[in-house]
Amino acid sequence: MISAQEIASSLRGAVRLALRDPAGHAFFNATVEGFWRSFTAALLMLPAYLLLLAARPEAAGAEMGPRFLVVQLIAYVIGWFAFPNAMFHIAAMLGRADRFIGYIVAVNWCNAVQMGLIAAIALLDLLGLPDQMAAFLRLVLFLWALSYSWFVARTGLGVGGFTAAGIVALDIFLSLVILDLAGYVERG
């Protein structure tokens, strides 16, 4: 069971990394136990994810039934585990297996920060934020999230900028594949 203190410390580390402070990595529990507990971030962000689902344009239609929700929840779980699984092998290929656990712990908690910000924009959008402003904020957040993920990969794994960019591209690719498969199953 994860303690409130570990959650607070982990979120503090994620915010420090968001501010481009590599010392943020020291706030994470980079042990095997900390690795598994870092997936608590997925549970904490589940309400934000459900808000994002409700904010989708098709949320007003009949497509938001039980099948849609089950498919999306399965995709959510797969999304949280696909990247760490791929990175387990890639970290070994890069000679960074010793940094894998700490890196994934950081990624999980940093994903919580990113999802929280995405959900905040979605909530503002639902509350009537003008479309152009919402689109602009989503673009800014997307670009920031790319650079944040790149920084976490570079500092967490101790790799160069090009390698970190490739890792971020892999994360995006896996996310898009999972979203596409979920959409296919929804329509099927």
C-alpha cells in the first residue's frame, strides 16, 4: 500500500522535473516496490481520464454506452503498461537497465501531472472556454508535454537528446496504436 507521503513526494518530484530540475528524480521511490506503487498514479488519474472521455464530442451521442466505457478502461490500463514493457527491453539494449525502474517511476508520476493539466483544460472547455482558446491551450500543453517527456527520458535514463526524442516518439506511437485499436473495437 502506498502512503500519502510517498504520493506527495512523487508528485513533488514530477513537478520539479516539470520545472526542468533534474534533482526531481531524487523524490521518487526508485525501488521495485516503488515501481509497482507508481502505478497508483493511474488510479489517481482515473477520474481525470473519465472527465476526458466525457469531454469527447461523441459523449453527447449514444456511443457512450457500457461497451464504450469498458473498451476505454481496458485501453487505459494497457496504455499504462505498454510503454514500461517496451522500455524494459529498450533500456537493456541501451545499456541503461540499471536506470529502468527509476525512469518508469518518474514517467508514471509525470504522466499524472500531464493528465491533470489535460483534464483541467477539458474542464475549462466543458465550462465554456472559447474553442480557439481551448485549441491554443491544448497545442501549448502538447508541445510542453513533449519537452517534459524528453527531459524526463534524458535525465532519467542518462541518454542523449536524440535517444530521448526517440523514446518520446515510441511513447506517442504506442499511445496512438492503443487509441486506434480501442476505436476499432468500439466500432466493431
